[in-house]
Amino acid sequence: MTPKSRKRKEHKYSFTEKIDYSKTGEKSIWGSGDKETLEILHNLEVKGKWLNLAAGDGRYNQNLLKKADCVLASDIDEDALQKLQRTASENYKHKLDVKAFDITKTFPLDDNSFDGVFCTGILHLFPKDVLKKIALEIDRVLRPNGKIVIDFVADGERKRLNGKIIKSRGRPTYTLIEAKKMLEDIFKTYRIKMYVSELVDDLQKTDPPYTLNCKFIILVADKK
């Protein structure tokens, strides 16, 4: 049976990659995570209640569950969340909840309800006006002195396995300089640190499979 998320008509900001998560095995299709993000998570103080925003099938969710008191994983794709929930370690399932929603709209979450918000692999796909709306919602649900950890792809290039470049289809593309300035502006009321790295990632289970070559920013921000 075709999953519900594949039946629905996707709006312009739904990036589900046409994946049937019931056929992708136990591991995340996005790999085990890049080493810089994993190192930051390892060294970061993660406590209380965290929101894993646009979590997909949970590439970093286990890392959050190990340290946080509880984690709410969200995504627009219910099938990805079902896989995330199914594959979570039995040791941590009691700390995990999931909720499907569209991050470009008002989050169905209470004000000041999270100690941290984690979001990777998605925000670079939105234009600046949409990013600002998402940032306002993140700020609304984040408690005072809460923490944000996000990544943001810049100078990105996606290629099919035959070497042909995949066109952006209207998605914005940001240079590293543009991305840094934009993030500084959007989170100007926060105490921020930025870490810049590079990535070459072979993604074999997307539709179509592709290689991503990019620079990326990891932003760690504390709400004042």
C-alpha cells in the first residue's frame, strides 16, 4: 500500500524526497551524521526537553535521546517519524515522542516549552522570509536561556550518479558569506557561535540518488 505521505499533494515547501521509509531498512537514509555535528553534540550540555525539528528518519535523534530528559521529534513526513519511532533504542523509547507538522506554519506547540531546539539538513532549502518565520516559531517555543543547534548548507551542489547536476527547481542557493550574514541577522538577539566545515555526502536511497558537495555552517545559539 502506498504510504499516506506519498499520496498527499505536496506543497512547495515539502521536501520528502519521494521516499518510502518502510523499505529503507533500520539505518537513517542520511547516514550516521557528519563528524563535526556529532562532536558538537557530544561536547554540548543537552538537558531537559528538546525539539528535534524536521527530524526525518532520525539521523541524530539517538544522540539527543542519550543526553536529553525527553525529545519530541517532528517532521512533515509521518512515515519518516514512524520509522524513527520504530528504530529508536529500547533504552530510550520512553523519552521519545513524535509529532507531524509543517515547520513553515505555526508550530502546534506551547510557548516556552523546550530547553533546546535541534534542526539539520533542511533550513537552507527555504528563502529568507520563510526562514525568519521559522526562526520566530523556534524562539516562541524555546525557553529563556534555551539553546539552538542548527546546520545550514552553503555553496551546495547536488549531482546525480552519472555526474549530471541536479537543478534547484526554484530552491534558493546561498553562498557561505550570504548564509553567515543571514544567520547573524536572523539570530541577532542570541549569543551565537558558528563553525564552518565541508562535506561530500553520497545519498543512495533518495529518489533520485545523488551526491551532495557543499560547505556548511553549524550554528550554536543561546537565547538571552
